Amino acid sequence: MNQKIKRISDLETKYINEVLNTGFRSSSGALMMSRLEDAFRKKFSMNYAISFVNGTSTMHASLEAMGISEGDEVIVPPLTMSATAFAVLQANATPIFADVDTETFVIKSEFISEKITSKTKAIITVALYGLCPDMDNINKIAKAKNIKVIEDNAECFLGKYKNKLVGTLGDCSSFSFQSSKHLTSGEGGIVLTNDIVLAENIRKVQSLGYAGVSAKKSKITKLDIQDPNYLRHTSMGWNYRMPELCCAVALAQVERIDELVDIRIKCSNLFTDVTKEFSEWFVPQLVEENFTSSYWTWATVLKRDDITWHDIRDLFIKNGGDGIYAAWQLTYLEPMFVNLDLLGREKFISNSNLANYKKGSCPNAEWLQPRLFQFKTNYWNFSDAEKQSEILYRTLKNFS
């Protein structure tokens, strides 16, 4: 196969020029933001989309909009980028870490149940590497306890769960347009929801608590702000709005979403195929029936003790490989949690919860993290992926 696509195409350039041609006049409004939000919500058949400056502010705003604050607990997985827990801390709430499944690598409903208390107000699931957890069981648990569910889908665009798009399953969902993601505008993010009250509240948090914004209206009018009697701010909010230039790029990426996701899936399938004979000890993330991964990365776990993570990585690079990413350190084992250096937010965490930030809290995740390999899937020329898969095969053959 000789498939090639462009990460950034002429369409992105066209939309950027449209913004530049406005001269950034305030009278031009947030045209690209509105177009992006409309295109994204329609792609997912959702009622509301609110764009953000990044994919962490999305979750912080969602928590704030839900009224989650000091004294509240939010359950999160430890095996993911720490921004998921950061968002909880930014809302002055307490992140509680629930363990993951050793085969799918994602948060598991039974471990969520173990961590629920009377203070639990939300669960943030993470669709890790493009694969979502068992959302039916998680939603069932949440509904029984009147707990909100936020989907962190920074790594999952067009993934599916029981033929439903990931991002349509919780109370709201968060996506990232950071540079490594399926769709990118350099930075940015977006929230989806069908709940109009939640959407209105999220927009208020996103836009400085402005009176004139709404679930689908992203900017106050020039006529309003020219009135000396206009009362602008009905609530506290942040300036989390996505810049028009970023919106322009993200809009083009949304319009190209199928090809941008498809090539990652094809690259991942290639890696799966060439490593089958080693699958007893070099085991890919399990994608069960009724699940579809969008493969932000192709992830595997090493199930041998006679060779190390670095043995494989070093030989892969020596053979001409691009390199291999390790999994993030577990969030609660990062120095900020170990030392409780949380910019003062440690005062909101009760002593009874500090044990949640110690080694042994999530044994499955602790076993997995040093054994995980994350291989690139963002090869815009498929022949490059074919070369890398051949190098990986030769590398693993050396250890078989």
C-alpha cells in the first residue's frame, strides 16, 4: 500500500487565510469558533459543542459547571496523562484513583465501585490509546449513586462502544486538539453534551461568565458592549475560549476526520499483524467485541522477565526504528503528589485520602506502567509504517 495523506492540507491554509483576512476585527465575531462547534457536534450527532483553549480546560470547566468543588471527590484512572487529575485539582476537588484492567489498560468498573464514597460527585473515564472502558457498567454505577460521568477522549476520535461513538456516552465528553492527537490545531479542545443546562454552564465557565453567551452562542455582541449600562458578568468564569486561528485549523481537521483517523487504524493493524508470533509475551492492548479503538497509539505490554523494556527499545532504535514511547508515570507517583506540591490545593485533601497517593494503591496499573510500549501510529505515508513494522519484527525475532 502506498497511501499518503497530509497532516496539514490546503484546507487548513484556506481557513486560516479567511481568519487573517478579517484582520481580527471584533465585529467579525467568532465565526470559525461557531463553524467548528457546529461541525463537531453534527459529526457526533450531539446537541452542543463548546470549544476550548486546550483539552484540560475542557474537563476543569465541566467540573465547575457541575458544581464540583472543595470537599468533593472525583474518580480517575492513574494510568494516563496527569492532566485528567489536574483538572480535578483545578476545581479544588480531590482526585481518587481507581485501578485499571491489565488486558485493556483502561479503568475498570469494579475498581470504581470500591472507591465510591458519599463525597464522590463524578467519574472521569479515559479512552486510553483510543479505547474506551465498559461504559454501560460505569454509567449504571454512576446513575445509581447520582454521580456525573465525564469522558476524557483526548486520545479517541471515532472510537466506538456497542456501535455508539465514544463521546456520546457520558454526561459530557472532552476531546483534545493538542499536536499529537488524531485532530490537531496545535492546541485546543472541545466538549460535547446533550444537556442544555450543563452546556449553558460550561459556556459561562469558558467565556468569563458573560451574560450574552449561551450553549450555542460563543460571543457577546458589539452592540451590547457599547452600552455603558450593560452588565457583562453573571458568574465567575475563565477565559478558556479557543483562538480563531486554532478554530480554523481544527475545523478543517474535523472535515478531514475520517482520513486522519483511518490511517492510524491501518498503521496499528499493520503492527498487530507483524507481531502475532510474539503475542504470548508481547501482548497488544485487548480490544474486545463491541469495542472499536481509534488507535491514537499502538500499545503493548511486555510479559517476560528475562528482558527489559530498554532492551527492546534500544535494539529497535539500533535497527532503524523511530523510537518507542513509554507510558506516563502513574499520576499519584509523580513528585507533585508524592510531595503534595499542589499549589495550595493540598489543603482541600483530607488526611484519609492521602493513602490513595501511595504505592500499592492501584497494583494493576503499577504492574503495567513499566512494561507498556507505545508505538507511533501517525505515519502520514503508509510505506513509512511498513518499514517500521518490519524493523519491529526483526527486533522481536531477536528475543524469541
